[in-house]
Amino acid sequence: MAKKLLSGLVLLTSIAAASAEEASEISAGDTAWVLASAALVILMTPAVGLFYAGMVRRKNALSTLTMSVAVLALVSIQWVLFGYSLAFGSDIAGVIGSLEHLGLKGVGMEALEGLSIPALAFAIFQGAFAIITPALIIAAFVERIKFSAFLVLTLLWTTLVYDPIAHWVWGGGWLANLGALDFAGGTVVHISSGISALAIALVIGARRGFGSVAMEPHNIPMTVLGAVLLWFGWFGFNAGSALAADGLAANAFVTTNTAAATAALTWMLLSWRKMKPSALGIATGAVAGLVAITPAAGFVTPLAAIAIGVGAGIICYYALLFRMRIGIDESLDAWAVHGMGGTWGAIATGIFASIGAQGLLYGNPAQLGVQVIATLATWVYAFAVTYVLAKLVDATIGLRVSEEEEDIGLDISHHAEKAYA
């Protein structure tokens, strides 16, 4: 299992020179960094809640926040019970992990083979990724989904979509063996969640009054706060994926900040041409840049991160306008930002990679082909399985609230609480 795990975690190629004897000893510095990074990534889930809650109407603000916190609790337990094993258990046909680690059996305080951190530190760091990914999908169905349906769909999606894709890329599965590069989750986290958000939006349908009733964000400062916390947490997301406190982590830290800043400025300038440089646009652009650099962070230079950030700002901005023009109510644009941003980032990795792997610009066009295959496979699998799961939940317990509940708002109708007095 360890050899396949290492083949999946292609980000470790830069530290392969370390001997197995040295890697088997726990490093206090590496462990501290990975645990701190796990905490930063866990913080990102309520940050997503703030980012999304500010963009909905005030009658649904608490509902949106509650869903993010509920994901944190639900997926934390799923990961310990069987999610980690499905993602990182011994490979079965390149598709899924075995159930050898049910209840984190065999995942202890000793160093994971080939790494300098305890197996449990690796498990909780990866668990933080499993937690935030379904939280991103909340964008698709805010203001109209039953809370019970949301919980069931989240559990099914994490088990049947996230865990298999994580195994394909990071757990020794078929994409790892193909040589796909994904430093911190471009395919595993962002493409999977963004494409799944589109699938669920198509099943659940638009909000009542969509296109004819004003649905303006009720609290943009809350959204900006969420975006800033995401930016902060993303340093753990990307730099923590080096799984060591080393130069690779430093490079990922710098490229992450550079791409976010570039995309924020790009989005600002694009929107300024027709309107005003809005706070919401700058915040959304920053998130788009963070998404796009995620698969590439440890493989590219800071200058390449600027190019990736510019691409993210342009692609995600026009994807959002396209979504609005065709009238799909994927309400908070997980598809435009995470789906399309992740797609660009995965492909850009195959173009600009120069650290630990070589992309198109460094004499290896085959890597770009592998990245395209990984992207297409994730698109197709995530959309198809999510669409079926959403249809299944809708046919059994129903996805949508009643018209009366939607008009009242989910804060009162589902949680008997108000976000504001």
C-alpha cells in the first residue's frame, strides 16, 4: 500500500532523495507544520460558510452557515469510520481503496512509511480536504434544499464521489499510475465539487423568482471576511501538501499568494471595464486564483503562478457571465470558480510544471495529455454520479423545501432561528 500511496502523492518527488531510514523517523518540525496546516484547512470550511452566507438573502444566511458547520461534523466522522480507508487503503483495481483501515485501524502515531510525520497526522490532514470539498457544493442549492436531504446527499457524495477520486489521484489509483499531477486538489477537490454543483443545480432547479426577483447579496462584508479567511487557510491547503516544513512548502506558499493576488486584480480590471471595481468581484477573483494554483502550487515557479492567476481571473469571470446568460441557477458559482478554475489549473500544471516534473513548456508535452485525461475523467465521473445521487435523493425523500418554506426562508422554516434580531 505504501508504494502505491507514494506513487499517488506525486508531490513528494522533490524529497525522494531522502533515505527510507531518514524518512521513517518522525520530524517534530514536519509534524507541527502538517498539524497546523490541517487546522488551517479545517478553518476553511466555516470560512466557506461565511463566504456563501454573505451572498444569500438575509432570510437564508443562518441556513447557509449551518450547512457548512454540519459538513464539518458529518464528514469528520465519515472519514474516521471508512472514508480514509476508501481513499488510502490498499488499491483495488486502481479504482478504490480497501477497507483495511476501518475506524482508522492501523493508522497510528508511528511514522507513515516514506514520510517524516505520524500516520494520524497524514490522516487528519487529508480528512480536512475531504471535509471542505462537499462544503463547496453548497453554492449550488442554497435557499431551497431540505436540510435532511442535504445531509443524506453529502454523505453519499463524499463516499461515492470524493473518496474514489481521491484514491485515483493520491491513493495509488489509476490516475496516479498514469502520472497525473495534482499537488493539493485541483481535480480531487475543485473539479469534483464544481462539476457536481452544476449537476445538482440542474436536478433541484432554480429558486422561486429566479430571473425576475432581486436576489442581491445581503452582507458583502461577511463574504469578504470569508474570502480573506479562505486565502489565509489556503496556505495550509497548498503549502501543507508538501507534507514537510521544507523548500517545497515555501515554494507552494509563495505561488499560492501570487496566483491569488494576480487573479483578484485581473477580475477587478475585467469588471471595472463595464461597471465598478466591486469588493465582491475582487474577493471572488482571489478565490478563483487560489483554486487554479492548487494543483500546480508545488510544481511551478512564482512567475508561472502569475500566468495561472491571469488565466483564472479571465476564465472564471467569463464562465460566471456565461452561466448567468444561459439562466442556470447554480446560485453562488461553484461551477464557474471551482469547476472551471480547477480545470484551468489542472491543465496549466501540464503546461508550466518545472519543479519535480516537467510540463509542455519544459519539453514534456505528454504531461499535458495526462492532465487533460485526468480532467476529463473527473468531469465525467463527478457529473454522472452526482446527477444520479441527486435524482435518487429527490425521488425518495425530496430535495426541495415547499414553496411556503422557501418564501419564509430556511432560517425560520428549517432551523427556527434568525441570523439577525
